[in-house]
Amino acid sequence: MKMPQDYPDISDILERKAEGRRDIARRTFGQKIAMVEAMRERMAPFTKLKEKRETQRRFAKSRLDQD
């Protein structure tokens, strides 16, 4: 017989997420745009790394296809 699993209480996490959603809903359109632009800036280094890896992968694949 399987024993039921005990999961950790995540109600505090869910409440913070809900509060964040309410906060974003209260923002003006301009504030939401600024929020997205700030997020894009924070993600830029990761995006560049991803693009670099993708380029290297394509280059390696094209070299294998040529052989």
C-alpha cells in the first residue's frame, strides 16, 4: 500500500504570486511597458549567450554536413 506524500506548504508562495499579479494589474500601460523593457535589459546577457550557442551549434552542424 502506498503512503500518501506529504507536500510542503506553499501557500505563502502562492499568496506572493497573487499579490504580484494584483500589483501588475494596478499599473498603467506605460508602467507595464517599462517593466517589460527592464526585464528585457536584465535578460540581454542570457539572450546573447543563447544566440552564441545557437550559432556555434549551427556552424558545427553545417561542418558535419559538409564532410
